[in-house]
Amino acid sequence: MTKEWADMEPKGTLKAGKGRLHWMWILLALSICLLLPALALSETAIADFTKMIEANPNDAGAYRDRGRAYYNEGNYVEAIADFTKAIQLDQDSAPAYYNRGLAYYDADQNDEAIADFTKAIELNPDYELLYNQRGRAYYARGNYDEAIADYTKAIQLDQDFASAHFNRGLVYNSDDQYDEALADFTRAIELAPADVFYVNIRGNVYNALQKYDEAIADYTKAIALNPDYAPAYYNRGLSYYDKGNYDEAIANYTKAIALNPDYLVAYNQRGRAHYDGGNYDEAIADYTKVIALNQSYDAAYYNRGLAYYDRSQYDEAVADFTKVLELTPANVSCMNMRGVAYYFQQKYDEALADFTKAIQLSPDTALYYENRAGTYETMENHDAAAADLEKAQELRGNQ
């Protein structure tokens, strides 16, 4: 016979201050992804469960176990089907609703996941893990208030539930409630001090608050916990960049890239640091690498276009700005920059067209009127130039 509560109440528990900390929560804290127990279920195991079902078609536990095996393989359709059959055979099986909810959640069917977690909670209202998981589904759906309520309930049931503190912190952070986020992340770190992900994420909050030294301290701690954790180097690079320390930023981005040669955003950010340091060749090389990794990454084309522009390579700049506008036609900053590049190519009609389009997209930006005025003046259309300058002065007077 299969164990009905194999997922929800594993045999072993760990004590950690108040309340019980199930070993399953430790896995959750390490990966942030809620995983089913590592049963090492393979295709052979699925075949074995199938034989059990053939021998006893009314064995709800066998359907649950086979569903878990399918889930562990990422086969959510088959997993959901088996959990549904288990529920049909035993409508009061909280584990079956819970496991089906997990499958729905990982299949990005959050409405169905919430319904299943809610049913599991009705059947077992004092199990904190259920609230934590439903909170994740609410968060994924953008229902921040409901997510916070669920995480808070999970914490009320177990004040030492590190994952619930961390997850609630994520919601607060997404809602720009940084003080609350910091408090929750700090508590999660107190409960799980070796969790590199928790420390790294708290660093991100400090960086958002422009507390760069505190952010760097957290990223440095994360690196001490796991020297091969590329995101910590990348994030530490961001903080050094925001402090204007481009050499340290570049060193950190370079380390992140060494650990993950396909780290697209690290190349892009290293390119920005090279660019701001006046190293245009290195910047162009990095942006070109980004484009090789992802030909639809509009920021890399724009940034490379700026570097080409500053090197007076206007043909290349125009080509890159044009690519950006193909990808994001309403990018008004790029529209303006292409107009400037056209101007220096002495393609005044094209420049006028771009400045005019920029004005249409952002009619309250004085710079675009000024650029068009300069173009009109070069073309000796003095009346049009004067009108644009007057409009620009009006706008600047209102700023």
C-alpha cells in the first residue's frame, strides 16, 4: 500500500526553535522552488505504479504516487490526470489536492492551483506549507494582498518558517515596500544563514534603496557562501557601477561571465561600464556578444549605437538605432538619437522626420524641439526653427 501523506508529512522532522521545520522546507529554502520528495522515481517506478493500478484500479494512493513520479519528470499533464483520479477515488485527500495544485502551479495555471490549495487548506487548515504555496500562486498572479495574507498565516502557524518570511519579503519588494521586505529577508537569513539566495536578494533591496555599501556587503557574503554563484558577482558589479567604480564593476561582471559564459545581462552591463569609462572598443565588443546571444535584445543595439555614435561612426550608429526601432517602434529616445546621427551624416530630411516622430511620441520634451530647431536652422528654415525654440523654452519654463 502507498502512504497517503508521503508528500505532506515525511517521517523525519527537524527542530529549529519554535515549531517543526519539515525537511521539505529546507529544500524549499535552498531552491525557492517547492519540490516533491526526492523519491528517485524513474520510468521503471512509473511502470511499477501502473502495475499496482492495474491490479487495483481503486487504489487512490497508487495514482498519487504515479502522479508524483510524472511531476518529478516535468510531465504535468499526466501528473494532473493521476491526481484528479486520486481525488475522484478519495475526495477528502488533502495531499491529492495539494499535489495537483503544485502541478497546476508549475504549469502556470495559477487559478486552478489556488483552487486546489484552498481545498487542501479546508481539509487541513493548520498546515503552514499549504498557505505558503497558495501565497506563491497568488503572487504569481499579481494578487499581492492575498499573497501577503497567506504568508502571514503561514508565519503565524510557524514563526520560524524561513521560506514564508522570504516569500513575503518578495511580495513587499515587488510592491516597493522596501522596509518590510528588508525585515522579512533579514528574518529569513537569521533562520537560514547559509542560504546564498536569501542573502543575494536582500542585497538587491539595499541596492534599490541606493544603500550600495550594504548591498555590496550582502553580495560579498553570498560569494563567501558560494564562490561559484554568478548572480552575486553580477549584482555586486551593479552596485559598484552605481557607485561610479567602473573598474570594480567590470571585474565583477567579468567573474560572473567566467562562471556563466552565456550571461547575457552581464555582458550588457559590462559594456555599459566600459562605455562610461570611455572604453568604446571594449563596450562595442560586449554589446556585440549580447547580440550574438540574443538578436532581439534591443538594449544592446541601442547601447552599441551610442558607442558607435560617440566614435563618430554614424553609419553603424544609424544601423543599430534602426534595429532598435524595428524591435520597439515607440522607443522615443532611440528615435531622437537616430535623428542626431542622421544630422551628423548631413541627412537633414531624415533627421527632421525622426525629431518630428519623437515630438509626436513625447510632445512635452523640450530636447526634441531643440534638435528639430537646430536642423531647421541648418536648412535655413529660420521661421520653423524659431517656432520650435519658442516651444522648447515654453516647456523648459514649465519644468
